[in-house]
Amino acid sequence: MRELRVTLETVTPLFLGGADPRGAPELRPPAIRGALRYWLRAILGGIIGDNDSPTLHRLESTVFGSADENAGSASAVVVRVTNERLSKPQKYTRSKPPTGRDYLYWSMDKSGSPERGNYQPPKQFYAPGGSFDLVLSVRPGIPDNGQVLYQVGAALYLLVNLGGLGSRSRRTAGSLAVTQPQNTLGLNLVLSAKTSREAAQQIGAELTAIRQSFGLPNAVSIHSPSNFDIIHPAACKVWILGIWPKSEVTVESIGAALRDFRTRREPDRNNVAKWLNGQRIPTVERAAFGLPIPYRYSDGGPSGTIQGTNVDRRASPLWLKVSQTTYGSYVGIATLFKSVFLPRDEGLRAKTRDRTPIINPPDDYTLIEQWITRSFPDNQEVRYA
């Protein structure tokens, strides 16, 4: 078998950039290839370890190629998109009053103003319910005993069950589901679960099988936190948050829970105001969810954007995903990668506020785990080996 063909359906709004980032979205193979490469790296790192960069680079390059100046190679896998049956692009519109969905997708709304010269139109997206065919094939002339195609299939499983595609994919946007075939290459690509417990058991069994099927020697130890995002029980936790009847209800429920947990939360609310006014504080706890953080106080308090001292952005370690089951229900899934938050000796600062002292970033992800356990008391943790 040298080709894997699946039909994918959009489960949540799919925000993709095109020639104009704020213009019509474009579904292109490079975006899918990049997502598949991220998930392949995560699974490989969780098997061989997070400190063997040469081996990881070699294994990853075997599948997706390398641009290395001295030892570059073409990708062994060709990615094609066919039979697009996507909706006409729509402009994102924020609800009044803003909803949980808007909290997750806030940066997709229009911003700035023409008078100030910084106006950005709303992002465009493909609505849920559209579909397209994804074809993954081994490049002609590349010998393959099935290993390359299986590894790409495993990355696809992770993409459609734990991740997403495009902007705000870590906040439920760009969630995809396989409609057919449901099983291929020994992978059960579709959730056939009626309860959260069944969903957790199914994903746990698949993750365990994938990690064992690569046939690679396991790492002796894993760093804590890991050096990058890896799928290993010691560095990656997965939860089933619940099951809802519609995808939009799932997005709204997750977004509202995150908004209610973070908004006006102490000690950050009082501490950040002190910090922006020049006082030293221990840290900004909610930074654990990712950077930058724009801080605005509705009562006229100080404002500022929180980021790293030398790094403007730190992608959230938490992926929030909506998955579709064979029973027509929708599952909320949270995946937390316990990787290094910022480079060593990197701190937090407030952009454009020079008098704000440099402070330490959060030292763990306890806050994120608290959000999951408190907001979704019936959650089911995915257990895998």
C-alpha cells in the first residue's frame, strides 16, 4: 500500500490564510504537511526521547524530507487535496454580547481603526460541514515497506483526534474529522464512543498502539519539563472534557468555561495592576496558557501586553479540540504538553511599559490542570503507555 486517501469534514470554523492573510482562505497542502510534521515529531520525541536531536531529525526527515544544506532530502510523502466541497468563505463576526466562542476566537475579529491606520478586517473561514479528500502517497521511486505511510497515518490520527488546522487551532478552531474510511493501516481514525469514559479508553488504546508500532527503542528517561512537545505519559496529558450534541455547543461550553475561569481571577487581577504600575510580583499565573496576553482593566486601571523578555510569542501548551463520533455527538478533548515554557533565563515583561520589572514566568502548568478539573468535574483522563 503506497497511498492513503481519506475524506475529512470540517467540524469547527476553519481559519486559513491565503495570499492575503485577511482575505479569502485557501486550503493548501503545505498547511497540512506542516501540521502532520508537528504531530509526527511529537510522537517520535515521546518514543526516542527529547534530547536526541540528531536521531529525531533523521527519522523525521525520512518521512518529510529536510532542507539541510549538506544532507537535504526530498519528502518521501506527497500531500494532495482533492474534491473540495467547502462552504463559501465567511467573515468572522463577534456576537453581542461576546460569547464563549468569541473568547476562543477573539483575534479573528476585526481590530484597530482606519483613522489610526491600524485597521485589520475580520478573518475569513470555512464553516463546519464542508469536506475534502486528503491523499497521502509515497513518492515514486521511494522504497517503502509500509513504514513511511504508517507513520504519516499515525500523524494524521493525532491531527484529527488531538489537534486542528489553521489559526486558533489550539482553541478548537480547525477541528477536522475523518468520515471515511474509519479504519486503515491498523488505525481507528474515528471515535466510536457514546460516553466520555469510552472515548478516553479508545484514544488511550490508540496512543499506546501507535507508540508501540513504531518499533523504536524507548528513551531511558524524559526531561521534566520536556525540551519540546512530545507524546509521553510523563510529558503529555490528555482529557475528555465531555460530550455534547452539537459542535457549536461544544465550542461554546469550552470557551465559556475558560473565560469564566480566567476573567477577574486572583491573584493575577490585583498583582498585574501592581506590576504594570512598577511593583514587583512573583509571576503572572495565567501566562501558563500562552503569550502574549493583552491586559485591559475595564475600571480604568493600567493596560499592557505581557510577553517574554526576548520572545514575543509562546504558543499555548494546551490544545483544545472538538472531535466527532460515529453516533453524531461531539467530544471536547484537551491535550496538555508539559514542555519548557520559555528558554532558560527568559522572563516576563510588559511591552511599552519600561518601568515594569522583569519577573519569572510560571514554573509549571498546575493552573491549566486546575481549570480542567474544576470546570469539567466529570472529565476522563486518557491513560496510555
